[in-house]
Amino acid sequence: MIPRHIAALQSAYRSGQLRITDVVQTQLDRIAEQQPHLHAYISWHADSALKHAALQQQQLETHPNALPPLFGVGISIKDNMDVAGMKTSGGSFSQQHQPAATQDAAAVARLRAAGAIILGKANCHEFAFGGPSFDLPVPPATNPWKAGYFPGGSSSGSGTTVAAELCMASIGTDTAGSIRSPSTNCGLVGLKPTYGAVPLDGVRMLSVSLDHAGPLAHSVEDCERIFTALCPQAVHSAAPNRPIRLGIPTSHWGLKALLQPEVHSMMEGVQQQLQNAGVEIVPVSLPNLETLHTSSALLMMAEVAYVFGPKVRQHFDAYGQIFRGRVLVGENIPARAYLQATQDKLRLTQALAHSLQAVDALLLPGATAVAGPLNQVDT
């Protein structure tokens, strides 16, 4: 059985209990077996993955004390990021005649340098913007916990590949929740880093002011390890010499929309567990998160339309219905509304930063509702 956490996996490698080549082969076998049901990947490269696994196994046996931090860790990459030798399709028919990438995206190159083994390209909504669509080259990824249910998006395949143990971790992108949503729906840990912390060279940009890249994995520790490889210059602050102060919104968990009973119960339970563990709970007043969400959504729609509008109008049938519909809506956003949204985002971000001054972190739900059927997702 393959451990789900990086430290345990690498310990098994060092002890000889597991071989890197065997683990990667098992993951590739699982991909081939589960792909017809889960649609987790858009493409994978078995020969390349096994070649790198064999080289690392040899290095483990000859130089066991000189191994990189992610050695033997199979990772999937969202298919809006370049991986040398593989096509970057963005989950779209519009890219079917494009050649394979000639070099890795900057983030992928950093992962390779840290020893990660790239297994393949994870499924995603079209260019990380369309919803779960059935008019694309690969059907939407499904939730491995319940067939036919939404795994979250737009990094849908990233969530599915990790939760179904078709890799150890994945790299997704997040513009408006696309790392956090699949992490929530698939029972994982997802990290949307500080804006600009992870380089986006070699990523198909969606929204210049909102795009991020980051890891999805089974634990906070694994996300931290991967983030350190992605952003080696990051400053890791020491834990405070006092109880951690966790901010709890004073009403409705910071949201006007009512949480589903299951989500509300879970949040109350988590809060109690944290209190039992010695965390200090501090009530905080938050700015209007719905307004922040609305402003960010408007910015994203307008910026996506700027990038893709001419392409969609020129090759209309090459894009999925949901994607092209959203792009055309974005083209009709007035400049005045875009500028107002920019100002609102800045004002609300500053207000949120002020709310954080008295606490170390905030506790908020990743979603207002549990995952629903794919064919009922609001697109």
C-alpha cells in the first residue's frame, strides 16, 4: 500500500520497503484503470515518468544522502501549465492542433529540480474558466468519493487525481477559488499562495490581476513542502510563543448566504476541536465578502474577455458553450464598471487586512454547500 503523505512515502523508499519505480508504475496502472470512470487526466506520459523514476531509484541506491526534497513524488499538473514534451490543451478543442510544449512552465521546472516526477496533465474546466462541460475533448472529471458528483473546479482533475490516489499531489491554478473548491469537495488541503509568490511563466493566463498557482495534497505538511519547492525564497515565520489566535466572523461565518446544515455543523465542530486544542477564538468583524466576490468576478470576466474575446469570435465553434458564453458576457462589461470593481477590490482587501491585525488566521468555510451532481452545477 502506498502511503498518502510524502514523509511516509520517502521513509518507505529509504528503508527499501518500496521502490520508486514500483510506486510510479502502480500510479500509472491506476490512471489507466480509473480514467474511463473518473476522467481525471487529459493526458499522461508513462515512459517519461518511468524513466525519471528509474533514475531516482538509482540515485537513491548510490547517493542516499543527496536526494532532493520531492524525490519519488508523483505529481499531476493542471492542463493550463506547460510541461515539456506534452501538449497544453486547456481542456479545449481550440488547442488540438497546437504542438507540444518545448519547455516546462517555471513552476513545473522548480518541481522537477526538487525531484518531483510529473505523471501527466490533470483535467480542468476549459481554460480554467468554463464550467463542467460535456462538449469538450475529455468529459468533466468526477468526484472519486461519489460517481457523477462535482469534484470542484476549475482545477477539477487536480482534486480528483489526488483524492483518487492517482498521484501524491497536484499543481492547480486559482483565480476565483479553483484550488480551494476542489480541495473542499475532495477532502484535501489546497494552498492558494500570496499573489505573485509562485511564478506564472508558462501558464495560460486567465486574469492578470487574480491568477495564482499552488498545490493540492493530502496534508498541510505536504502542501508546505511543495510550496517551499515552488517558492524557495518564501519566509517561514516561527510559531508564536502563545496560543494561536483564530478569527471567527461575528455572524453567518462572514457570509450572508446561509450555509447548508451539513456545512454549518462541520464548521461548528471544527471550531470546537480547535478550542479544545488550545486555540484562542477571537470574534472579528469582516468587510462584505459578497461585495468582494462580486468585484473579483467582474474583474475576472473582463480580463478573460480581453484575452479570449477576439479568439472566440474568430473560431467560435472551437470553444465550449459555457466558455464562449462567459467570454461574450465579459466583453460587454463597461470600462467604468471595471474601474469601480478595481477600487472596490482594493478597499475591501485593505479592510480585510485590518481585520487580520488582531489574529493569526481566519476560519471560513471553503464552500456554502456540499458537492452536488455534475449535471446540476450552476454554470
